[in-house]
Amino acid sequence: MKIHLTLGALAVAATGFTVTPATAANTCIVAGDPFDLDDAGVHALYDCIKDEMAAAYAKDGHEVGSVFRDWAPTATRPALPGIHGERFLNTFVNDIGAEEYLKFATEGVHMPAGSVIAKESIQIGKGGKASVGPLFIMTKLDPGGAPEFGDWLYGGVQPNGKVMNVSQQFCHDCHVAYEDQDALGYPLEEVRIGAPE
């Protein structure tokens, strides 16, 4: 499995990856099936696109999109769990919710009000080209704030920095499958912070 990373004016060679110079913005291309990328390949992909992602989400000064990278990471790298449109996902949790979330409990989970979860995403398109996907956001409201959605507010930031128009029902219809986990979907077990090696 190879990743071809085209980074403007930078040429670096690493095992299993080809990085070639270009004059345009970063272009990250996954050669082959993204589900076959190994740990080093995913790290290389993330390194190629992470700065572009941060700039995109913060472009319009979004209150979460501008700061989420300072929060607690929940995984050692992005992963492809097959949800959220088969995108690579990387999740961060604010200080209010980090302790509870990082337990990765499967029952009896009660996230405190004010918890905010931000899930950045990488899309792999035609020809293996990687691009910034949406930043998915969940905010835990005060009890009774949205009882029909487990007191969660679903939102997001588009890759252009604009707020996403999100259907609360659409998001909740998937997250309700994790009702015992307070509607939380966790990163894949092998990439979770604190996962056994």
C-alpha cells in the first residue's frame, strides 16, 4: 500500500510512501484501498492533511472549529470505522467531557452537560485523493434541553468553514444505537488512547 503525498516544495521519502514536490497546495493520494492502510500509512495521510483541516474548520472563526485540537484526543490516529460516510475519523473531547468519554464504557455512560465532542474527518475520493471532510460536533445540553435526542445537539462545520445544516433526527437515528453509551460512538478499539498494544 502506498500513499503519494504531494506537498508544495517539499520532497521527502519514507518507507512505503512517495512524496513528490509540487507548486500547488497539498495533495494527498492514497494508492489502493484506504481500508488497507497500515498504521504508518494513516499517520502519513494525517500528517499530509492535518494543517489544511485545522485551517478549514477555523476559517470562519467557528467556536469549536477554532479550538478543538487543544482538547483531549481520544485516539492515537484517525481510523476508518465505516460510519460517517466511510471517512477517516479522529475525535477530540473538551475538558468537561474528556474524563467520562475516555473510559470508553459500554453501559451506564452519562456525559456531563457542557461536554463537546469534535470528530474531524478525511474523505478519500476518486483516484484516492484525500480531502477535508466535515467536522462533526456533539454538544451535551442541560437535562431537558433536547430530550427527544438524549439531550444532545448535533452540529458540524463544513470544509469551507461554514456551519453545517444538520438534521437532529438523522444524526440521532444512528446514535440511538449506542443508547447505553449515552449515544456515543467510540474510535476503533485498536486506536483508542490507552488501548493495549
